[in-house]
Amino acid sequence: GAVVSQHPSRVICKSGTSVKIECRSLDFQATTMFWYRQFPKQSLMLMATSNEGSKATYEQGVEKDKFLINHASLTLSTLTVTSAHPEDSSFYICSARQGSGNQPQHFGDGTRLSIL
Amino acid sequence: QKEVEQNSGPLSVPEGAIASLNCTYSDRGSQSFFWYRQYSGKSPELIMFIYSNGDKEDGRFTAQLNKASQYVSLLIRDSQPSDSATYLCAVGVNEKLTFGTGTRLTIIP
């Protein structure tokens, strides 16, 4: 149980392109989904918290107009990196949680984004 | 001061021995504690979670929590080469997780 699917797994595109990443909870309803970014040899950094039907809450320093998050249903959240630049190249990972804040987060497989 | 601290390692342990991974945290309001395993190039995988002081065992894994000392640990018994990975400690505060930088564990056959 607690399977989270994330697509695509890898994206390589030109600077200025917008990239959309999907995160789905396959066997449970996720009251909250999270988006993280991980640079090489560093830990996960939370970008934003997303609750179904409401606006995402972004962490300090994360541009909400650049990283658009939509949480349309209890099983789907999307992250769109708008007008991506080489410095946006990173490993983006979503997670989903069922229930209250103390419940574990379950992670998708991640998306490796490379902007040329 | 980092919010969640782990020894970055690498920690090398012979196959069959016990691996001990440690984590300290700064926020006394922390309510939930998690250990994730991350293989190179992959996303984190949940290993254990613990909420109360004491020990929690699941198969070869034991999580230990001491809230007074703000310390959480993970013991891996009968270590296998497949346990070689980076282990991330994550602490839950105010609905969010804060991750440590991870400890790289290598099991030597």
C-alpha cells in the first residue's frame, strides 16, 4: 500500500521551456501533498505544501509564480516549472500523506530535470 | 545550528554486524520521527517511524527515540549489502518534515 506515482522520471529540455510534473497517490487519498527539491549530495528541501482544493503554501525563497502547483483532487498534484533555466536543474520529488500531520509521507520516484 | 543533524559518514559496517545511525534535532516541539532510506539516484523510501519515547522494532530495524535528549537512532541488525544506502532522518513539526543531510552507510561483504 501507499504507492505514489510521479511522472515523468526524467526531462531534458531547452532553457525557457515550461515543464509539468505529475504526482499521483495510487491506492490512498492524499489530504496533503508536498514538493521537494534535492541538489546533488544535499538533503531534501521542501518547496511547497499542497492541500486539495486550496492554494499551495510555499516555503521562504521559493517563487510561487515560477513553481506553479495545482492540487485538483485527493489523488493528483502537479508542479509546473515555468520558463525553466539551467539553475532549475535538480531532482524534484513529490510526497503524499494520508490523514494528519504525524502520518508518514510516501514519496514518488522523483523527476530528474535537466535544463540545457 | 542545523535543525536536524546527522553524521554524514561514510559509515562502513561488516556484513552481518549491527549498523547504528544517529540523529539529533533542535526543536523540542517535534512530534514525529522518521527514517528513510535513499539509494543513489532514487527517491526516499520509508523504513521506520516513531512517535513515543523508547524502542520500536520492525524486522531487522529498531528505531529509538529519546525526546529529553532530542535524539533518535536507527539500528540495523544482521546488515546486508543491500542495506548500503544513504539514511535520512526526518523530524515532523507543524505538519512538515525537516530532513537531515543523511548518513551514507556501506555494508562490507
